[in-house]
Amino acid sequence: MYQRLQRRLYEDESSIFLFEDARGIYGQAVDVIVINHMYACKEAGIPYTYHCDINLSKTATKIGEISLSIDSYKNLFYTGNIGFSIDEQHRGNKYAGKACQAIKLIAKSHNLNTLYITCK
């Protein structure tokens, strides 16, 4: 399932942040593949974020995208910690819910107890 390999340190003058060096979360229906990490820009209100593809399990068939924002900025109440989209032809199969359950493992590794979900 969740592959915890090592941690990468990000440090600026006001905070220290550890990204989990996860490559992906592999499930029975979908795989969540980490594509990149985006570091925060507090002035622009951009939180630390994981950007991931959602693939059909054990294939390279991309069926959507999901992102996880780590910070607890006040605007995350409106924009959400988890944002996702599923390609139209793959909707109705509960793939989004399964991807949210998978990415929750990364959220837990950052001690996030409450997550807000949005879709686009």
C-alpha cells in the first residue's frame, strides 16, 4: 500500500516542513501516483501540496487527478485539503471515494485529523 521511503526537508525562515517521499498508494480499484510536490507561498495563500494522478489499479490508464493540501490556512475551509476530478467516462464507479481513502494515508502521516474535500 503506502510506500514511505524517506523524508525530504523544506525549511524557510518561519517553518520546517517534511514532505513524505511517497511514490504512490496502490489499491484494488485505483492507484494514486504522486506526480510532484508544491511548496507553500504564504504571501499568495498557497499551501504545501501533493499533486497526484488517479490510475486504474495496476495500469497506466489515468482516470483523474487528486491533490492534498497540508497546511491549516483559514482558506482551506473553503478550498479544501483534498481536491479531485474524475474523467467523465469513469464517473459512477466510486473511484473518487477510493482515491480519497488512499490519499488519506498521506494526510495521516502529517497528523491531519480533519480534511475538507472539494471537487472541480
